[in-house]
Amino acid sequence: MNLTFLEAQELYLQITKGIPSQLTCRVVLFLPQAFLSSFQASNQVAVGAQNFYAPQLSGPYTGETSLSQLKSINVLTVLVGHSERRIHFNESNKSATEKAATAVQHGFNVVLCCGEPKEIRMLGEQKVFHYLEDQLRELWNWPSNQLSNLVLAYEPIWAIGTGKLPSLEEINAVHAFLKHKFNVPVIYGGSCDADNSKEIMRLSNVDGVLIGGASLKASSFLKIVHDAC
């Protein structure tokens, strides 16, 4: 819930102008719901939604946004299960993966977030693995062909907005675990910024990054893009 429309418009223009015309990576901007229809994707940038309602595609769900509505404005990438949705809006593991499954079935690209709280991290690596596996357990019921439109985003809850990160070894280990379990790309989020993204993206099991606060300044976000692409 950051930026007014004019502020978002200026930021979007700065970012799209600064992105190289020839990219070796994919850039998606997850915009506020209120502004989605005002920004068009380009060859350099895709536009994604931060949230939506599912599994229903229409109906009396006042204030919600459906997948059908998103598709009607050519938004075909969605973010699901962000820790803030889980914490503040009580999204469960089951509801998050159900939303993700519905989106994939209707032709959307999905970034599904997962991550552990500090108390789990303090118990050690195996506890983290068990926690994440339980968080994503519903994925075992997916047909293998649906996984091709899914990206997992590992965002340790205790790292988001704190400036604190797991060690590079810990990040790489979690990504290796998730990639082995689910055979999908895994990106990292959680206090990832222009100062640390390059070394994170060099890790062998990291396929990209999910940027939060650092995306609100064009200069920092563009540095991350240039380092990645």
C-alpha cells in the first residue's frame, strides 16, 4: 500500500526507461490493485497482481479481484501467499496453494511465497525444511504439467523489512531443498536490495529475486535488474 497513482506512474516510467532493451532475465512489476489497468506490459516488463480471490472466478465477494477480471486487463502473472497475506489476512497454507492452483489452471504464471518465522530458523536447518515442506504440502496433489507455470519465492519471515538475511549458505541450502522437492524455479525475497542482490543471485540454486522495499526507488531497482540481466 505504497505510492499514490502519480508517484507510481513516475516510478514505472523511470524503471521502464532504465531497463535494457535486450534482457537475459524476466522482470515483473507487481503493482497495487487500484492501478493495474493503468499500466501496460512491454517487451521488457510484465505486470503482475499482488493478490486475487479464488477459487471462484466471479460472485458476491465485495472488494475482491477475480482471475477473470485480471485476465480481462491482460494481467497474467500473480503473487500468492506472501507472508503479509498469511499474517495480516489469515491466509492458510491450504488456501494459498488452492489459489495458486486455480490461477495455474486458468493460464496464469504464479509466484507462490513460502518462508519460516525466526523461532523455526533458530531450531536449525532440518526444522526449516520440515516447516517449508508442510507449508507447501498441497503441491504434491498437483499434476506435473501444472508446475511448469509455478515459481516458488523463499522469503524467511524474520528477514522481511529487517535488513537481516540468512547466510548465503543458508539461502542456497533452502533453495536446493525446494528445487529438489518440487522441481520448479526458486527465487529469494526478504531484505534483498541493491547491495546484496548480486551475491545472492550468484548462488547456484537461486533463480532470481523478489524485491520489496528496494523496488520503491528506481535507482536501486534498476541496479538489481542490471546485475541480474
